[in-house]
Amino acid sequence: MKQAKVIGRVFCSRQCCGMESKTLLLIQPLDWETDKPAGDPLVAGDTVGAGAGETVFFVASREAIQAFEGWEGETAAKAAPPPVDAAIVGIIDGKQIR
């Protein structure tokens, strides 16, 4: 899992594959120890209802698809997983680093 800050929201007039019901947020990955930006911003599907300015943790690659388990497609029985590369899976309330 990786840490990031929500810096915006992405709005789309059209989305494919059942993504219409998913919120897409723009996130800035952060270094765990310094909380400084670590890499370029990216778009992530939101599974937890995160808001602007919140610090979140996210997963990327194949794990991002699994975060959408139980998502609603056109027909759940034959729908493919959504095409996401990153998914927000938690909101960070605090942390302690030793």
C-alpha cells in the first residue's frame, strides 16, 4: 500500500465498463516518512468515500481491481472487472513511524 493526498476530482462525460458509478480522484503519492510528494499525480478509483485534502492509502496494479470486488456492472454475472490502475482503499487518520 502507498500513501497519497487527494488533490482533486476527475469528471468524465463518458466512462466504460460500469465505471459510471465510481468516483475518480486525483491523488498525489507521498513518501511515508517525510509526507513529501513522491512521483507524479495519478487518477484512482475511490472505494471509501475520500474527500479533497484527505490523506489516503491506495493500491495499484492488479490489487486495484480487487478493491472493486462486488462492483455493479451492466450485468454482474458476465461483467468484467473495471479497468483501474489505482484504487483508494482507506483514509489515514494518523500514523506512527518508529
